Amino acid sequence: MKILHVASFCGNIGDNASHIGLYSLLRRLLGEFSVDRLEIRRFYKNRPAGERLAFDADFVRAANRYDLLIVGGGGFFDYWVEASETGTTIDISSSDLDALTVPTLFASIGSHPHKEVPPGNIDKFRRFLMQVAEKPNMRILPRNDGSLPVIKTILGESGLGQIREILDNGFFYEGGAGQPRYPVLRPGHYVAWNITTDQLAMNSALRAEPAIEAYYHELADAIVSISATSDLDHVFVPHIGGDLAAISRLFTYLPDDLVRRRIVVAPYGQGDDAARFAFNVYRESRVVVGSRFHTNVCSIAQGVETVGLGILGRIRYLYDYFGIADRCVDVASAFGSTLAERVLTAAPRPSVQELLEERRQDSLMAYSEALASIRR
């Protein structure tokens, strides 16, 4: 089988980990296959005109030569995009969408418009969803980040049809022994952190500078408290370049001696190899603390104790989904002492891994049924 995969491959290493998980689950279902990757950023409207691709007739002709088209994972159903035919990154006309005959999965897709939604975009997105639902060669499989309830508000309960929530593909990420590692780290003796700048801007309650200032103070208080009451070190794992800015800013709130003696920053990179390196840092940690979706997803997938920083609703939804809402810390008010307590008391919960395996089987079944049902 020859697959065209449209997604982000050089932007956020969490996406790479998700794609690695996708290929793992496809191997279970399809056996051998080949994949051609097409970078979604080449379609972005901020791309220079001479370099920009489009979801147009040329794309349709090329995609129709494949046996399967997969779009995702990623937040490609965020319907805030201006001057888009669908309101989303998938800026395709109704006629070109109709001409797309290749079996198509919009899989592990997110729909959380954290930017202002232009007038008319909800109607555009609704028409797009309805057209996709009517095509026998297409299925939508939203990821377990709260996107299905968002789509339900657009279509209503009766309009969901065969739209079925699945685990994010990152839950099929497979790490383990033999992965590249950072030799300065002591496995099991550190907290792995991912902190961000861009996600603060997505939360209206945390955009103002006083709220941002308070956020960094609380993070610093938690790290100081953890360091004072345990021998755990702290390793910061950047997923995008902007995460380095967040790490650098946090350092200004921490005692210099603590930064020099107890803190490490993992190497920053892009692509699948960088993802494997970074997610092995998570795997070998005592506890993972993070605000990025795939920090939490892939750490849970690898059986690591996690504490979510609930900046965005998708993180809170994820922890509710697994019945561990108490492991997600509300960062809208003073949270430093709570975060430190959650880290220091983190303990295995077999029920999470049991539920995860059950939901993996459900997701594999959803993929299997979708692949069997979509046809030209």
C-alpha cells in the first residue's frame, strides 16, 4: 500500500512522536506499506507565494494516485484561519474536495480554535464537515483532546454520524531500551519538564504580563520546593524553538546555584530522531511535568508518572479521560505548592495503563473499520 501523509514533520517534535505512533499502529493493521510525507507548513498562508502549495486540482491529481491519504495528526480542524474555504488549514474548495477520490482519513485531528474565529468560519467548517461525512471515501477520527465535543457543537449530536473519537496517535509511540540518551542524566533521578511560551497566549486568562509573571514565579517556587525536599534534578525538554525562550526566562526566577548544580536542558532538535531522543528523556525520568499535549500523551504511553500543567483545555480533557484529573494542576491561580506536592507524591496507577490498553484496542478497531469502509 502506498500512503500520502499530510502533516507537520518539522515544527514540533511532539508531532513527530505522534507520527511514529501512527506508523506503529498501521503496521499492526496493514503489514508492509510505504509513506510519502508532505509538509503541511508548505500550505500555510504565511509561506512566501513562490513556495506555497495549495489544496487545489494539482494536489487532488497527485493524491488520487495513492492508495490512502492520511491528514493528521495535528490541530488541522482549528477553524480560525482567515480566507480559508473551510475555515481551517485544509483550505480546499468544495469542487476539489469532491474530486478527491483517494480513500482519506482525517485522523488524530484536533479542533480547538484558540484564536479569534472570523465571521462565517463556523458555517464554512460545518459545510466542510458535512461534505466529508457524505463522501464514501472519507472518515474523520478526532483525537482524545476534547475535539469531539467541539465538533458536536458545530454539527449537533445527530450530525456526528461515523465521526469517532480515538486515542491520539502518540499513544502508540514505542520507545524503550536502545533509544539514544543523554549520558549526563541519571535515569529515575530527575523531573522532566516541558514549559512553553506560545500556549500562554492561547489562554485569555494568562496573556497579560502580570499573569505571565505570576506563572513563572509559581513554577520557580515549585522547583525550589522539590529541590529542597528531594534529591531530584530537573531536566527541561524543548519541543520547539520557543520553548528555549520559556526555559531561559524561568532561569531568571531561580537561584543561580540551583541552576548550575541541579538543572539540565536537553538538546533541541527537529525531526524523528530528535523526537526519539527527547521522548527517551521523558521515559527515563521519575516524573514528567508538561503543558504540551504530546509531552503528556507519550509519557503516559510509556508508563511514566505525569503531572499536567492545565494551561489549555485539551490537557484537562486528557487527564479527565483517564480518570486522573487530580494529576492536572490548575495554573490560573497560585499553584506552586500544589505542583510540588503532585510531583513528590506521584505513584504508579495501574488503572491508567489498564484503561490505556483498552482504549488502544478501541482505537485500533476504529482505524480498522475506517480503512475497511472507505472506498473510491
